[in-house]
Amino acid sequence: MQCLVVIVGALAVAAALAEGLAVLPHDTYPGFTVKKFPGDHVMNYRLLETGFSQFFTVLDDGLVMTTSDLSPLVNRPVNLVVLEESPNSTSTHTLQLYVLDRRDMLRFPEELYEDAHVVENAAKATKVTGLPVLLASGEGAGGSSLKYTIISGNEDHAFALQEEKTRNGTGVRLVTAKTLDREQKPSYELKVQASDSRGIDKAITSVKVEVEDENDNSPVFAQNVYRFTISDLKSGSGLGNKTETIRFSSVGKVSAVDADGDKVAYRLAVPSNLVVIVPQTGEILLTGDPPVVPGEDTEVELAVEAHDLRTPSRTSQPAQVWLQFAAPMPDDDSHVEVEIGALT
């Protein structure tokens, strides 16, 4: 059976990058768990000799851990070969490690930035405010030339990183890569990674970006046309063509919504002596006597508007409201007299 041996140099680093590499700080304490292989009572693990047995070991249950100070391994790629044995098979596993001086390891000043925000509809390349220039410290394993990338959360490529120089070095500024729509997505949670020039050492920070609302939506009525029928009116006795009405009785209600989530108020497009509309609710109240044509239904057309409670405010397209007043029923005076007489 062939076993992988330790290779020090560029080829080992390249192979590690292809398979994935674990970076350990030089001051990692003895007994630190590097990896745990699955195991049961029929499996047995042991570390093959690759020149690093004095620094690492593997327990019978598959736990790989450090056993001594790793300082002698700083800036060196390390390959560990673990032999897995069972009654019916034998296999090997390779662990690729790299030890760095902790002081040289990449790190961001903060693990999480929560106050970043940008206004929706802002032009492409607008800087995200509430967020400093992202600049990792440390040199990693490949010198001071660092690469920054957004590795997750960047849905639809909404953001980009723009290089920016500071007194402490060259970092990146988070900017928009397109116009954003808060009604489509109100926030983003991004992860930004800094890596050294060899791709060995990496640092990650999280950025939460809130998309701020801009008043870019007018209220919209649930219906373009409303029709309300008002019946149960009686023609008044001795009052000519007037009908008996209850002042401020409700004859209907309109409703509108604002996609920005703003509160909505209502008004008549043209003031009327017949009705008023409650600004807060959209309820239409009768305040005057409806027109009467004996024996016929009559209709009144109104136009109502909705506007949001923002400054500046946006107003909806008018909705058409038809009030249909059923022909009033005449009073039955003889019936009233009989009823009164019966009561006396």
C-alpha cells in the first residue's frame, strides 16, 4: 500500500488548496482537536509516519489532535496520513494543514457589522453607509497583497467591492452593483472574505445591510370602481321632494394600500354637499339630502383619492364611486293613523 509522505514547498501548498486546507495558529495548545473521523468498535485508526508524529497523534476512535508546541512548523505545509483499518478493509485519509504565527494571521476588526444601510433606488456604485472600509490586518502566508470577495448572501449580485486606500493599507468599500428595491428585498446578510495571495489564510466578517425605504409607491385602491346602493329611504310628508335621511349615516367604504407600508388617508377629489369621507378609514357618510326623482332610482358619481402620510406625499389615481339611491317609498299616513289610534 502506498502512503502519502510530507512534501514541503509550492507543490504541497497547491495540492492543499485543491483539496481544502486547515490553518492552525502556532500557539495552538496540546490536545486541540484537528479532526474527528467517524468510528465504531470495529474500526481502528493510527497516524502514519510523515515526519510530524511528534506534533500530532490520532486516537483509536479517530480523533486527530495536537500533542506539542507547533512553533517549529510555522509557515510550513503539513500533510498527515491517517490509516483506517477495519476487519474487511484498509484505507488512508490525508489531512492538509498549514501552521501560521497567530500575529500574522488575517483578521477583521469586527466579526459583524450591523449598522450598514443604503437607500433603495440609489444609483449603481453607491457606497453603503454606516460601514467603514473593510480592511483585514495580518499578512497571512503570502505577504501583504490581500484579495477580498463576497462569498455569500449577495443575491442577484446586488453588491460589489470597490478598492479604497486608507492610512493603514488598501481595503475595500461595499457599494451597490445595481439599484435596489426595498419592497422586493428589505435587507441582506453578506459574508466578506479576505485571503492572502496564496489563498492559504482567510478571514471572514459578516455585514448586515438594511435597504432604506424611499417613497416610490403611490397608494392603490382595491377597486377602480365602487358601487353602493342606498335604499330604505322614505319620501317626507309635507316636505315636497325631500326624503328622510339620517345625517352622517354610512353609505359605503373604500380602501387603498401603499406598497411602501405607509399609512393612507382619503379625500374627495371634488368637495360635495351630499357626502363626506372619513380620512382615516375611507368610510363615506351621507350629510345632505339625495336628489329625488319620483318613482325613479337616481345615481351620483364621486371621485375619491388616497394619499400616503409622508413628506412629500404621493397620491393615488382617483377611484370612481357610484351612489345609487333607490326610489323612495311613500309614507303610509293612513297606516300611521290607525296604529296611533290603536295605541290610544
